[in-house]
Amino acid sequence: MKTLGYYNGKISELEEMQVPMLDRACYFGDGIYDTALACNHKVFAIDVHLDRFFDNAKLLDFNMPITKEEMKTLLLDLVNKVDDPDLFVYWQASRGTALRSHIYPEDMIANIWVMIWPKKLQDKEKTLRLVSKEDTRKRHNHIKTINLLPAVQYATNAYRSGYDESVLYRNNKVSEGSSSNISILKDGIFYTAPCDENILPGIIRKYLLQACHYHKIPVVEEAFSLEDLKNADEIIISSSTRLCLRAHELDEKPAGGKDIETFKKLQDYIFDKFYEACK
Ligand code: PMP
């Protein structure tokens, strides 16, 4: 073979391989991977790579269908099926296959992918051009990417402990929910975090601002603290799938419920818009 693709036991040239649309890697980035080079059909440092791979599987609560030893045997076997002796070897596990839901069942079995193609180690005399950049890899919450692994973990852990949503914060400032925007009402004022890189600019958040405007409720677009959240008259959770709901509990203590009248005005505005549009 010139190249090799492997998916849960099926083997073919890479271009011929297809993965199911419902594989969670496709829509959540819910997977882990590792890569190594092979030279003369031997995978360099394979045991160390597999240790890391299986450590990651454990960290992310994957049910692996294969042991570390079996994976090693599989990789070495696959590497030997490719004609070229010098290879790039990539392997991946995705959490499993199911209809899209952040929450995954405990018995979901991981899918195993392998991709192999020819690659030679570059000349060691080569020297490199560099450019420096601030590390912002964990600060792109404003982009609706499909790399939702942290959201998946938050949602599943919350669900398994009987919570409906996780409120995320950094440096004691609330950013948003794991799959929603969080706003509060306090003394008749609507507070919501500003649309910067810390939050997704939610569509329903936008409707909430419209609703405030309509009902002449003052708005402050500033990040609020966990303390503010705790002391809020109402905590409002908004998203396209839930529209707009209020919380009654935060961290095992009663929360909100002190300005239901204002909350209802906002909620009715959004639900009315929804039903109007769906007539
Ligand atoms: N923040 C995050 C992280 C989300 O996943 C969502 C849901 N898509 C929201 C906010 C709410 O956005 P929207 O109102 O557009 O659904």
C-alpha cells in the first residue's frame, strides 16, 4: 500500500477511507491523538507515545476498545503494510458515535483511527525561521468552533452530578455557561459580560438586550464577579436551545428568585418572538 487508513478494523488507502458523520470527532473535536515517525518500518519511541495516548484517554474518560499492548501490535502491523519504510504515523481515538449531545453515556466505546503515509526525517543541517506570538490558544471563546471538548466535559460532569449548567469564571469574573450566556438582574439593572474573546456573542443574549431596551431596563455590559452572581436578584441563562431560563440554585445554595417580575418580562419577550416567528 502507498498510504494506509484504518478505522475500527477497516483498512484501505487513505483517500478511500470515510468516517461516519456521527463520530464525535467530526462535530465536537472530542478525540485524542498521537503521532510518531517510523524509519525502516520501526516506530520511534512507540511505548512512550502509547503511554501518553492512553494517559490522555484516561484523563478524558474514554472507554478504549483496545489495550495499550494491542494498540502497539496493531500499529506495528499497519506500518508493515505500507511499501515505504519511512513513514508518518498518526493515530487517534474519538469518544464514540452518537447523535450530537454534549452529554455522553458512560458506556460509549471509542473509535480508533490510524493514518500512515510516507515521510522522511528532514536533513539535520536545516535551520529554521521563527516568529514570536502571544499564547492565546485558550482564549478564543468568542468563536463558535467545533472544538468543544472542554464544553463536553463540563456538560457531562454537571449532568452526572444533577446540575443543569456550569458557570465558568476566570480571575473571579464570570465569563459564561459551558453552553450558554449568563446574565444577572440586580436592583432592576441587567448585567451581562461584554462581547470580547471571553464569551460567545450569543444570539439570545442579543435578544435579551433588545428585550431590556423594549422594557426600558438599564443594561451594564461589564463582567461581574462570582460574588455578584451569588447576590443577584435573578440569574439568567440564555442559549438558542433553551432560549431563556432563570436559575434557582448556585453551588448548592438558593439563588435568584428575587425579581421574577422583571425576569418574566425578558423571558416573555423572547418566547413571544420565538412563537411569533414559528407561526
Ligand atoms: N456560550 C457558549 C459557550 C455556547 O455554547 C452557547 C450556545 N451556542 C452560548 C453561549 C449561547 O449562544 P446562542 O444564544 O447563540 O445559542
